Amino acid sequence: NSVLTDRDEVAERAVRLATDNEVVAIDGTVVTVRARSICVHGDTPGAVELARAVRSALDAAGVGVYRFTN
């Protein structure tokens, strides 16, 4: 169950990671993480929709999205 495919869940987790520096482990433990990027794997079912949902949720939360290089 390590691959998430529910758009709402993925978007919610991305926002929580970006705003609160937290992820929830499979056992329910909250883990502090200082992430600098979020990756949506292209081979995940519905990857494009997941990426769009994440971007939309990050925008709605006021989280800036930036590219790695110029």
C-alpha cells in the first residue's frame, strides 16, 4: 500500500508536507520531514491527474512552486 492513487489524499498529503513538514506513516505515526521537492511518478496510475491535483492544492494553500534550475 505504498503507492497512493486517490487524488484527494495525495493532494492533502502534499499540502501537509509543504505547510506543516509532516507525513503520516503507514502505521499512523506522524513523521517530521523537511522536503524540498515532491515527486509524482509517471508510471503511477493516473499520474497526470495526481500531479494536477497536487499543483491545484498547493496553489490553493498558497505554496509556491518553483523549478530546480534556471
